[in-house]
Amino acid sequence: VYIARDFMAQGVHRDGVQDGEISQADLATHLQELAKVPAQRLDGEEWGAITLDPAMPPTATYELRASPRNVAVQELDVKNSYNTFAPYRCVFTAGSSPLFSATPNAGTMNRRSGEPVHVIVRFSPAELVAGAEATLVFETEDFQHVYRFIGST
């Protein structure tokens, strides 16, 4: 009887948290906040310029078609290959058409068993366009995925 009374007095049954522990709700909130800010590398280095290996083919190539002043959308789910949380960046290479945009552009990936990062790429031509090209690089400290986009009206 006394054990149950002590347990009830601690409030653990209501909060699900003991002193010195973080709750699952607080952890989820923290991870959502981390995903909104530019991710810093875990090794303390700066991200630096994007480097592509010309011998490596793109992970995937997509063709997007949209009428002028409309938007074509391509959704990508990028799954972590490792069992650690990983900061990432998702940026277009220099020379990519400005008619393409992607969100999110930085954050922290879940572990391999967690949800993938949902990337949304938009192609927004303002006038008639043929063959607009862009290369999107999704990279962590451990791996890199390269996506090629070709847009037209």
C-alpha cells in the first residue's frame, strides 16, 4: 500500500517522466525545433561547397511539366542509411535553374528506423521554358543523394 502511495505522490503516472529524464513529448518538440534551423555538422566543420563525383550517376532523374505561372511538384522521401540522427542540407548546385525550389533545405534526419525526410521540389515557370535543369544535393556527413530535375512548359 505504501509503495503505491509513494508512486502516486511522484506524479510519474501522470507525466510519464522521472526526475532527470526527458519526456517523449518534449523530445518530439525538440526534434521539430531542430528540423527548422540550419543543421550544424556533428564534427564541427563547415558544410563548404557542394562537390559532386562525376562518375556517380544521379540517385534519380525527374521531369516536371507546368504551364506558365503554375507549379509542378515532386515529392521525395529520403531515408537515413545509418542508425544515428544526422544533420543534413538539401541544396541546389550552382548553375541550377532558379525556377526550382526545395523545402526543407536543412535539418536533422531521424535514425534509420524513423520517418524519412519529406522533401518537396517545386518547378515554377513564369513564362514558356524548355529544358530548365537543376541538380539537387541531399547530403549528410556520411552520405549524399543527387537528384536531377528537368523542367518544361
